[in-house]
Amino acid sequence: MEARTAWLLLHLLGAAIWTGGHLVLALTVLPRALHRREPGIVLSFEEGFERLALPALFLQILSGLFLLHGRLPVTRWLAFGSPEETLAGVKLLALALTLGLALHARFRVLPGAGETRLRSMAWHIAAVTLLSVLLLVAGGLLTAAV
Ligand code: HEM
């Protein structure tokens, strides 16, 4: 098997975990927590999910950088000069936003308390989930682009 194929398969496995897990969180776990006004429901899901999701995100970054490096010179990664460069740029910006939201959640939202904390958690989950779907769609379009 070619190295690129192996990285692509790992990238797909990471995408299944990252995007799939966030969809489960946003569409089934979060509504239950909001309905019962119980942040603990989200926290107990995240405790287990984190153990799989963080390595998966790390894998996405590593495999994604390898795959991108094989397609475009680093100087064109944020050039937005062609459809392929635009998709690559969208992926990099979505990644930066995801990392920013993750840090904000870890240090500002999760240590908080009360009703505002649950609402703030909900916004974070919705944003990270939408970004994860965007990363998946932009990735699929990138692969289809050649
Ligand atoms: C973090 C969440 C991410 C998800 C869910 C995701 C998802 C995907 C998916 C589903 C594909 C399509 C693969 C196929 O059609 O076979 C793909 C392709 C791709 N992704 Fe990602 N990705 C993520 C992050 C990244 C990052 C951080 C980068 C680069 C810095 C990246 C770069 C690429 C590239 C270059 C391709 C095209 C691969 C090729 O066919 O050459 N991805 N991604």
C-alpha cells in the first residue's frame, strides 16, 4: 500500500470519530442535557469521548498536513487562488477556529457554573460540530477535485 493511501485511510478513520462523535453529542446528548438543565449529562459523555476524540484530532492534523503537503506547496496553503487552494485554506481556518474554541471551552467554559455555563457549552458544541462537518465536506471536495 502506498504511504498516501495509508494516510488517507487514517484521515478517514479520524474523521469518522471526530465528526461522528460531535454529531452524536450535538444531536442526542446535548438536547437531553438542555431539556433536564443538567450539564453533568454532557460532561459525562465528554469524559469518555475525549479519550478518543483528542487522539483523533491529533491524527487529523498529522495526516491532513501530510496529505496537503503532497498536493500544494506550503506557500500556497493560504493563497485562496484556485478552488483547490480555497478548500485547503477553508480547512486550515476551520482547524484554527476549532482549536481556539477548544481552548476557550477548556479554560473558560468548563470551569464555570450555573445556567450560563450550560448555554455556553451548547454554543461551543454547536460551533465545533458545524466546523467538523465543514472540515469533512471540504475534505471530500478536495479529494474529488482531482
Ligand atoms: C479535523 C477534522 C477533519 C476532518 C473531519 C477531515 C475530513 C476529511 C475527509 C472526510 C476527507 C475526504 C477523504 C476522501 O474523500 O477520501 C478529507 C480530505 C483531506 N483533508 Fe481533511 N479533515 C480534517 C482535518 C484536516 C486538516 C487539519 C487538514 C490539513 C491541514 C486536512 C487536509 C485534508 C486534505 C489535503 C485532504 C485531501 C486528501 C487527498 O485526497 O489528497 N484535513 N478530510
